[in-house]
Amino acid sequence: MPRKGEYEKWIKGEGLKKIIEWVKSGLDDKQIAEDKIHIHKSTLYDWFNRFPEFADAYKKAKEIPEAAVENALYDTAIGRTYYEEVRIIKNKNGETIRTIHTKRKIPPNPTAAMCWLKHKNPAKWGDW
């Protein structure tokens, strides 16, 4: 458990880099505070208020996994087509001579579409 005043090792430098990586990997505030830094979540929030640069870095890092999930939800809602590597053909020396790709289609998901619409435009789609 960090002692009082040891916040500096977490709000900049290598400590901040660790925190940013944890945020980008999708850990929530409680996991970062209690499981990783070994402080109470309210202490982390206090750091946000006291150190705006730390809060900004943390907020920007949170945008990355949120955008990834948002993009995945959107893809699921509207469906998508992608190419998948299915088989690699090699010669007798083990060298790759051909890779076969297959086109795959994921159909739109109405539940994901409903979720997207309700959260993106609640005034129009909120209750139905």
C-alpha cells in the first residue's frame, strides 16, 4: 500500500505509463485503484481533482477501449464482411506458395442495432 505522499510515483513517469496501460487494457477505476495501486477508489478520484494533467491523461486513455467497444457494437449492429485466412499451401520445402482467403459475412444483429440507437439518440429511440 502506498504511503501518504507517494502519489507522485503514480501521477507521472513510469507509474503513469503503467496506469495508462491498465486503462487501455480495459480495467475499471476500482481495479486500477484497489488491485493495482493499492489505494481506495476515492483516492484515485482525489488525484483527478488535484492533478489535472493526470486526469487528462487518464481520460484520453479511457477513450481507446471505449472506442474499440463502440466500433465493435456498430459492426455487430450493421453486420460486416471480412476475409479470413483459411489455408496456407506450402511446397515440399515448407515454403508458402499460396494462401487461401475466404470471405465471411456477419449478418446485422437487431439487438445490437437497438442498443446503438437507444444510446446514441435516446430522445428519438429511448423508449419503444
